Amino acid sequence: MGTNKFAAWVVAATVLLAGSAAVGSAAAAGSKDAPSVAQKLDNATCETCHDGKKGKLEMPTASGEKRAVQSVSPDKYQKSVHGKMECVACHKDIIDSTAPHRRVAAPKAECAQCHLDLWEAAKRDKKTAEKPRLGIVAENVAAYKNSFHARQNKDDPTKQNAVCSDCHNVHTFDVPPRGTAERKEWHLTVPDICGKCHEDHLEDWTGSVHGKEVKEKHNLKSAVCSDCHTTHDIVGSSSEKAKLSITASCGDCHKEAFKSYKASYHGQVNTLGYSYTAKCFDCHGSHAIQPSKDPASKLHPKNRLKTCQKCHSGKKDLPEATPGFLSFSPHGTSDNFEKYPEIWLTTKFMVALLIGVFIFFWAHSILWWYREYMDRKQGKTAPHIRTDDLPPEAATKHVRRFGPVWRLAHLLFAVSVMILVLTGMSAFYAETGWAKAVMGAFGSPKTAGLVHRVAAFTMLGIFFLHLIAVSRNILSNWKDFKFFGPDSFVPNWKDMYDMIGMFKWFVGKGPRPAIERWSYWEKFDYWAVFWGMAIIGGSGMMLAFPHIVAKYAPGWVFNVAMVVHGEEAFLAAVFLFTVHFFNNHFRPDKLPPPDVVMFTGTQSLQEFRHEHAAQYQRLVETGQLEKYLVDAPSRPFTLGSKILGLVLIAFGLSMLVMIAIGFFGGGGH
């Protein structure tokens, strides 16, 4: 009996234990695999673990190591731009609320694509006006995709240089609206964000004048990373686009300095869209900028020549900078006598010269046009030539005015001057669209500069050959040559009387004066070339060979040279294409243009008598007129001369229009 009872008790106990084990196993399995009855995936559930109050959270990585899990403050998240979104909207691979989470394969959330999709939806629903910020984000996404940050990382090709979340904390991101105090405060946090990757640059910037203004003085206006490098459209700093963009960014804050920079040749090339000349950061540095008085500054007097020599190194096409470079003022202006007296005085003189010349000769041209127009309107014509005392065939002859050498020299001189105006004014008015188009046609300012120099040496060469020819002519006729005679270009008293007489004729107070071989306005044109060669040519040579000039002269002479070179070139171009063109091609007596005497070398006897009555009378009285009579040029030659003349006139007038666009609109003066 006892034995049977004991056996029964053992069997029962075994069954009970087996059943308990089975139930325990099932329970254990259920806790691992079966879903929780109360399981939720809303933000409140996520916050119970990820609100930062439970201490540090970690999770294993694929390699078995542990990494920290980011904590999210519920208050900050709710205030962010994503505050109304559920966590699982981005964390799509999480499907339960257990720890650790059970994950499923799901597309990784991509900030850029999500925002683009939202913007497309807004456009479809015609709600873009209600969601303008989405449009800004879409523009930023497009800029980012073309930026340096979006490229593959060289060290790890599976990653990009930077993604949205590297700069924007997606859980707390809330950029304040532009123009608000909060936005300005947020702006100052940008360097710390960039510095997470660019540690060396952050260190340099922190010690710079910009960094000290931000970190020590809390200056809301001081430059941070995004002011120079932009925000989303960031490109490699060695690219031409970045160099131009950063230079322009400097001008956003330093407006006056940037204005004076753009007036220099360095700035003109930069404005044209080329980055090979000195830019702000080439002289001032980039991240570690210091005031020029600081011994660590690149522009401190002890360091300045070395800074110049980084570009003017003696290599390639830039000779080595010499000591005179030190006193050059790259930001010199004409409105500060105390700081830049040489520039101030030079500018005032040149402006006075321009105003004086233009007032006199434009008034002269307007009155002349009025007088000839009124004479035509009243039916007055030039008197016919008396041919009683001339051979019968003389009336059909032409008078030789210029020989072939004079005509060729004039043509080459005219072409070289027009090329100089085109290439020079393209730099002078670099902000205009036409200047950029011209430089694009040349290929670059370097090529245009080379063409400019070739044209300059051509012009100077013709001028000096002319001086040699004139000197030789004077020496060979020394005994008979009269410096103040009718055949001389030297101004004399008759020129003054002719000028007074012309103004009397303009206003109907006297007859038109009889002009000799050279009129007073032709003599002005002639001697103006001497002034132009000295001023334009001399200053141009100084600017073309600065390393030589700077060995013997202070750097401020380059500031003066730039002023006189530009202002005198402007004077010459506008004078040629207005006054000179009017005197020779657009007076009512000359219409229709062109007057081709400088191409054919001859004038009809009728025109010669009208234009140079005093010379005509003198030649008749001395019996020398027949010596100057020649056959009229052939029709093909005359036609070719007219075509050439019209081409040059059209070219000149086109440049006059371009200069006017630059002066009144695009570039100022």
C-alpha cells in the first residue's frame, strides 16, 4: 500500500512539473514573439524612453560595439518644425515599442526627398502661397544636390561629405524668421555647427577679428561661415565659382572697401567673372583674418610685400613685386583728401579737364550744326568756284590733301585706338552685360589685355614714326620752314581770330571765316594726341611694368596712373566719337557721311574751296594750286573708301553707346 501510494505521488509530481515547465516555456515564448496587447507607436510612447530622463541609452552596432542613442527633449521637439510629426514617420524600420526594438527592412528616411515631395504636393493642391517656406526648402535642396557637401566622401565612398542631419538637428530644428532678433542669435551658432567637421578652420576663425567679434563681443553683424560660404550652395573653395562668390560676400558687409576694390584692375577682372587676379582673401587671408595693424596680419607693413609676392612672384607672367608695392593703396578713393591727397587732386584735375573740353566742343558742335542747318533751310549754299583764271580741266580735278603715308598712318592709328577703347572700356565698365560679352568673345581678360598692349604699342609706334618724319621734314626745310606759318600745325593768332569768327558766324553776327590749310579744331585734334600719348601712353606703360616703376617710385603713383589712364581714355573715346565724328562726318554740309578725304587723300575743288578758303586763295594768288591738282579717285576706290569709313563710324558709334550704358547705368564713372 505504501509503495503504491509513493509511486502514484511521484507520477503526479512529474506530470505537474512537466506541465509547469510547458506553461513557463509558452509564457516565455509569448513574451518574446507575441505582440504586446498595450503596444503603441505614438510620440508619447517613444518619449518614455528617449526623453533623456532614463539616463544614457545605448544599442549594439553591426560590429557588436555599442553606440549612444540620441535623447530628444519633448519640449524642444514640439517647438521644432517637425513637432507635429510622429517619430515613426521617419523611423519607419521600427515596428514595436519594446527594447531593443524589433526592426524590419524599410527605406531610410531622406530629408531632401521628403521635403521635395511635400512641395510637389503643395503645388498640386495649389497651396504654395500657404506654405512659402516649403518653396525655400525646395530651393535649398536643389542647391545642396549641386554642392560640395553632396559629393561622395573620398575616405568613405559609401557616404556623402555631409547630409542634412549633420548640420540640422532634425529633432530640434527651428530656424527663426529672417529679420528677427532670434534669427540673429541663431546666426551666431553657425560656426559651432560647421566646426564639428571643420575643426582647424573653426580654430583659425575663433582667433580672427571676425571670431573675436562673435565670441567675445557678441557682435551680431560679424561674419560667420555661412556669410562667406553660403548655406546650401557650397562649392569647393578652390573652384572659380567659390572664389567669386566669397569675394562678393565680403562686399555684402564691407561695401565701401568692395566699391574701391571693384574700381581697381584686380576688381574689374573679378567683376567680369574671372578669379585669377587678387581677391579679398588673397590679401587679407581667409579664416584667420587680423586687422592690418596686427603683426600677424598679412597686410601688416612687415608682411605686405611677402603677401604681394604670392601673386607677383616672378613666375609665369607676373614679375616679382618690388618695394614700391608697399605704398600702393588698393582701396584708395578720390573723396578722401586727408588719406589719399594724390588721388583726390588728380581726380579733381581730370574731371575739370573733361568738363571743360566737353562743354566747349559740344557747344561748338551744337552751334555749328544749328548754323549749317539754318543756312540749308534758307537755301544758302557754298559759293561756286571762279575758274576764269584756271585751266578748263581744273574744275573737274581734285585737290591732294594727304599722301599715302599719312592715310595709312591714320587708318592704323584709328583701328588701334578703337581696339584700345573696346578692350579698355570693357574693363572700365566691367559690371555691364556688354563688357562681359566682349571679354567672352576674347576668351578672357588676359587675352584682351594682350590685344590691348599690342594695340597700344602699335599706336605709340605710329606716333613716334610720325615724330621722326615731321622732325626730318622740318630739318630738311629748316631755312624756309615757318613754325607759325600757314602750313604749320603750331597754333597762331589767326587760329584765335578764326575761332572768334566762327562763333560770330554761328550766331549770325558775321561771315564764316576763311580757314587756312589747318583749322583750329584740326590743330586741337593734332595736339591732343601729344597730350594723350603722354598721359595715356605714359600711365599705361607704368601699369604694364609695375615692378620696374616700383623700384624707383612710391606705390601711390599707380593710384594716380589708374586715375589718369581711365579718365583720359574716357575723354579721348567720347571726344572722338562725338566731336571728331561731327566735325568730319555729321555736319549738315558733310551729310550723308562719311567724308573719305582721309582714305582717298583728295577733295573736290568745290569742297576744298569751301572748307579751306584762305589756303585756296593763297594757292591761286601764288600760282601753286595746279601743283596740288590730281585726278579724282576711281569709283571703286571711292566706294571702298566709303564702305571702310562707314564700318569705322559704325564701330565707333557702337562703342559710344556702350560707354553711355556703362556711364549712366551699368558701371558709373
